[in-house]
Amino acid sequence: MEAGQIVHWTEAGTSFSAHWRSENGSPPPRRVTVAADGMTADDAYHLACEGTAILWRGDFVGARELLAAMGRRADRRPRRVVRKQRHRPAPSPAEAFHLHRQAQSQRARVLGMLLVPLEPDHTIPLRRAPDVRRACEETYGPGDGPSVTSLREILGLIGAHEWRRNGVRIPALEGRIHPHYGVFSPVRGEYVDLVAQTPLPADGLAFDIGTGTGVLAAVLARRGIERVVATDQDPRALACARENLTRLGLADRVTVVEADLFPPGRAPLVVCNPPWVPARPSSPIERAIYDPGGRMLLAFLNRLAGHLEPDGEGWLVLSDLAEHLGLRSRAELLGAFEGAGLEVAGRSDVRPRHPRAADEDDPLHAARAAEVTSLWRLRVRRPCR
């Protein structure tokens, strides 16, 4: 057990400790109380808000119902907050985004206070608990002693295991991609369609930067690219991409390598789908969505010219959601192209098809409804004659 990753509690007058598991990087709670089926949702919610975690010893289904009830309480806005907001001007898109993220973080912190124990083999020793051993092994690895984690994390692991087992259908591949826990799932198929439909500049070699599940590398190979080099730095993404490419029968045409963005050499086509929102992730799992200051985007642009063959193209797949949220302007993006010595050879756009774009109750509905995802075809800027 690593120092600082132990959770301690007292039960029936005896002190206990166990390994603390948290994929979102939350520290072990300092105060833990043991509870069972008699605890009310109000009591549990108040304890969690005050920073006291609840180690559950009752029925697993009851714990899941308790978590749902705590979630309903977390979603209620106090009347005093509602009254204050009536007299305030509407927040800017950027303010609305940061308030939304703040509320999400607070909600996650509170709901993460309902804990469940795990046996050394990842069995949950509670009545009516599901068998989560496979789901836990896929994320945590083999058991190494008793541990404790949040019920919310366990439910996330169960959901991720189902995604991994069933996969996501990708029409452009006429097959399925099986995402691993913590690797961004290609559920938003519009960006995949852009890569599947844009005319190829060449068919000999392509780089897929930040491959994730390997979906874009697979699409490029299926389109006839003879050799694709797919890169990533996340061990889970590398394992996920290799597994998916093997499933699809493409492992002989796609090489998956660990690299900081670019592999050595140059290619006539370099594809990158970086995180779309320049904001700080609140957990490692969010790194595929949020990128502080757009660091990956800027690093890709600034290094692209050095990895393109003459007349090659860099395909940047990027949503303009950040622009509608006031987090990045179109002028800043175009300025980044120019500063990297790049010019736009063309652009393809697609509107989102996911349900949240039409959800008027979403706090960010206006930005999501206006969102467009683009594939920017970039080339090294030719000197003026």
C-alpha cells in the first residue's frame, strides 16, 4: 500500500485500514463512518456534504438507491440561491461553463462519499452485490489485499466493462470498437465520419496522433492507407488500440507506439483529434476532453510542419464548442495556424448528432446547439513569390 493511499475507520470499537482506490485521483477521506440499511438519504447527504464518508455494510441495491436519492438532493438548488440568481444578470458563456464545471465537481465530491468494501479478489462483500471481479481487474489489475472505493466508481467500472464487452458500432468500419476504462469512447460518430469521407492526399503512410481507442487509425487503414503509425502516451490507450486493431484484423497495417505526439520521421498525412475544450480536467479520465490552455492542440500545430512530407496534409479534427463557450476564439485558432507556419487547404464541417445538442435543460444548451465539428486540412505555408 502506497503512503497516503490508505483509508482508516473504526468499526465496533476496532480500528481498520484498507487500500484506497480512486481512478479520479480523489484522496482518501479523513473521516469515515460505518452505516447500513437504516440510514436515511437526508442523513447520508448531510454527512457527505460535511466531508464524512460512509462505508456501507448493508444491501448493495439499497446502497445504489441511497446514492440515487443523494443525487436528487445534490441537484436541488437552495431557494436562497434561486432568489439571488433572479436578480443577477445572465452569466457569460464562459462564466456559465465554469459554474457548471464547479457544480459538477461539487456533486461528484459529495456522491463519492458513499463507499463500498472490496475483498482481495475484488468481490463486494454485501448482500445482492453483483460480480464485479472482471470489471475491477480490467481497471485495477489483480487484487492485492482488501480495499475500499466509492460506489459511484464501482458503478462506473461496471458501465465501462459493458462498453468494453459490447463495443461501439462504427459504420465507417462496418465493425465495433471496444473502449477500455479511461479511454475516450467514439460514441460521437460525426468526427469519425469526417475522417472516413475526406479525400486522402496519399495512401502510403499516415500518422494518427493521440490514437486513443485506435478508431481513426483503423478508419485510415480500411480506406487503403498501406501503413499507419498510431501514437499515444497513455498505457491504457496503447493497450486498447492494439486490442481493437487486432480484433479488426488490421494489426499488420497499423503500428501502435508510445510517443509524445509524433513518431520519428515524416508522413504525407498526419491526423489528430485533440481534446476540444481548453480547460483543466478535474480527473485523469477527463484528459481526453479537457486540455489546459489547449497545450496538446498548440504542440501538435507547432510541430506539424516538421513531420509533414512536401505537399502533405495535417488533418485537425476539432469542435468549435470552446468558441461558443468563450474559451477560445476563431481568430486565436487561425492565429495559431499562422504562427505554426500552416495554411488552410480546406475544411469539412458536420453538426453534432448526440442527444445533448437538443437537450434544452442542459446548462450549456446554447453552446451545444450551435456546435460544429470540423476537419481542417492544413499544409505548410508556401512562401510568397
